[in-house]
Amino acid sequence: MNLKGRNFITLKDYSPEEIGYLLDLAADLKAKKKQGITGNSLKGKNIALIFEKPSTRTRCSFVVAAVDEGAHPEYLGKDDIQLGHKESVEDTARVLGRVFDGIEFRGFKHKTVEDLAKYAGVPVWNGLTDDYHPTQILADLLTMKEHFGYLKGLRFVYAGDGRNNMANSLMIGMSKMGVHFTILAPKSLWPNDKLVELCQGYAGESGSTITLTEDTDAVKDADTIYTDVWCSMGEEDKAAQRIALLKPYQVNKDLMEKTGKDTTIFMHCLPAVKGNEVTEDVFESGASVVFDEAENRMHTIKAVMVATLGE
Ligand code: CP
Ligand code: NVA
């Protein structure tokens, strides 16, 4: 499989086979790292890490993955460069593309990462925008594959803010990989119709299904219950309204028991607001695989960089 020179903007651009390849590569890199073996596939490469929003997992994963493979990562925080202040995205992209070999972007508008990719001339990787968070989905898929041994046919329920970057990206990734996907959320927070339609197409091809519902009974038989914060970065002013809307969809012991399975796992991209979208007891329970997901961010991000930029 040759993904050299490709951008990684959303999983819409990647086939199920290509996603499968990235997961296998990540598993291989992870196994090697556990044996103390790191590579030099990115030796001599310089990587720009642009962050308009804060980050723990994504930033640290890009830095460690780059260094493990011999690259030099350079963190560019929101006040460190001219982007958005004195210089357009198009000009910034053309400058950084002359200096760096690859660019990660985390920020607000999805169009910014698309424009960076359009003008940089080097691979651009999306480290989260208001609309999508594709590197997180690779970590989640790897975690599920490690836990269950397979993906196709698993039943996945996402409870909470059903139209944020995580819900959008999970719907794309799960429908492409044959995982039955349910959004459990109040109707006002369902994903947009166009994206649902697109993902229904992916689900049709992979043999999975997409369900949107307000009924918590939908968790019956779920293998995974996933949630994310009720207010994403930039939406902090919506807290009171979201708590009122989403309280019935909190992932707590009752909801986990409603699956009727004692094998259901709990997943969360983190950071979590315990007491809102998830209770402390579920977060800390044996069902929770949240720190496996967090670790897998590094291995999967490494796979993306190695596949698109590595020698
Ligand atoms: N899950 C995730 O993207 O975490 P950070 O915001 O800490 O990068
Ligand atoms: N939906 C969250 C994801 C954080 C990783 C946010 O955008 O803040």
C-alpha cells in the first residue's frame, strides 16, 4: 500500500483497505516500540505542529512519534506565528511548505486545514478541527481491534453531543469499517443530514448500519459505549444549555447495564468532564479502555506520518 505524499484531513478520503493498512502499521510500530525498537523512517524530516487550540494527547503523540522515527518536530502555538493575525492561511501554507516536510494542524475552522493542504505542497495532517478529529478514530479503531480481535459486526453506540467533531468522525470511521453505529442524542444534536447520507453509503458497502435515536433502549447489545464532552473547545458558553439537554444521555452504571452484556467497553477520547457525560464509577471501571485509547494515539499518529512521509 502506498500512501506517500497523501494528506490526512478526514477519513472520507481513505478507503477501508487504507484504514486497515494504517491500523496494521500502527500495531506493528507499537509492538516494536514495546521491544525497545524505534525506527528512522522520518530521519532528517522537519515537522510543523500548529495548535490554535490546546492539546495533551495529540501534541505529545505527534512530538514523541516524530522523535521516535528520527524527525524534528516544531511546536507552533497560536501566538507563535503570524497565521490568523498578520498572514493568510494560503501564504502561511506556502512558507511552511518550503521549510517543513509535513504539517499538523489543530484549530477551529475545518477550511483552514483544507487550505493548508491545498497550498503547502507537503503532507498535512488534521489534529482536530471544529468538524472532524480523524487521528482519534484510528486510535479508537486500534483499541477496539486489540480488545475484541475484530471490527466488522461490532455494535457501537455514541451517546452525547451527536454533531461534534468526534461524532462526525466516528460515524465515518465506523461505517467504513463495518461497525454498526448508533448516535444516541436529542434530535437537536444529531449530525447533519448530508454527512449521515454519505455515511449510510459507506455502511451499505461495508455491511453495517447507521441509527439515529433519542431512545436509551438503543444501547441494548452494544459492544462499545462511547462519549465525549458536552461542550467542545470553543463552546464553553453553551454549558448550561448542554447539561440540560444531555443529562438523560449520561454514561452511567444504568446505561452500561442496559446493554444486557457484561462485555461492553466504555470509550472516551478524553479529556473527560466526570459527572457530566460520564460518571466517575464507569470511567474507573474495568469496562473502561480510555487509557489504551490515549496510548494508541501515539502509535496511530506515528503510522500516519510514517505512511505518508516516511522512507
Ligand atoms: N483526545 C484528544 O485529542 O486529546 P487532546 O485534546 O489532549 O489532544
Ligand atoms: N469534542 C472535543 C474533542 C476533544 C479531543 C473538542 O473538540 O473539544
